Amino acid sequence: IAGYISEAAGLEMEDIADADDAEIGGDDSIIMGAPTWHTGADEQRSGTGRDDWLYDNLPNIDLTGKKVAIFGCGDSASYADYYCDAAGEIYEQVTKAGAKVYGMTSTEGYDHEDSKAIVDGSFIGLMTDEDNQSDLSEDRANAWVEQLKEEGFF
């Protein structure tokens, strides 16, 4: 999914666990994403290096005024009660750090019961399901990048 987004936006992707915190703090806009592995957990839901970064590094970075767009990967059928929860966790932490989140999307067309990635009735960004809806992922990513452009994210 990061590949689709980076191609559509003309950006390079980097694993957040390998990113330089000073560079992140110096960026005007950041696109972040994660899979949800630890279903039902209160935090560190992705099971990736992003978890450590989110709780150890991010609190030391001022994101006030920064633009953040979030994407999530999940399995809406097998984990319908926890769909893309890790994306919701990113939202919680980056907004606490002062960022403004762009790219909210509709929850329609997804087969899930609940998600921590829903705020005020919308997903907090692009949610994808490569297990059950992989044929929709590239088009969703392209449409989301266009939406971000329209919102003034880039």
C-alpha cells in the first residue's frame, strides 16, 4: 500500500523505524501507515518497529502545525472488531503531538464491525484490506492521494 501511495504522490517511502527523528520534525507533511497485528491491545498494535517509534521517539518530536496523513492495513473479515486499529493508534498519538490529520475517508464499502480508526463517523485516513479487497487497493490509494492534493496536504 505504501508503494501505491508513494508512486501516486511521487514520494519515497521509508520505514519509520529507520527514519531520522530530526528529519521528521523538519518535515511539513508526513504520511504514516501500519498493519494491525495485536488485536484488542490498548497500544503497540502494529507488531512492527513503528510501535517503539510511536511511544519512544514521537513524544520527543513537536508536530505542532505539521500535516499528517494516515493509512492502515487490515483484514476486515477475519478481524472485523479490530479493523485497522493501529491506524487509530497513530491518529491518537500524532494529534496528541500537535499534528493536523488530513485525508479522512468514508467507512462505506468496507466489511467490518468496529475500528479505532473511525473518528466522527469517518476513517481517519485510507484503510485497506489486501486479504479481501486487494483489487480495490491501488484505486483507493490513487483516489486518496488526489484527495490529499485537493485538501492542500502537499
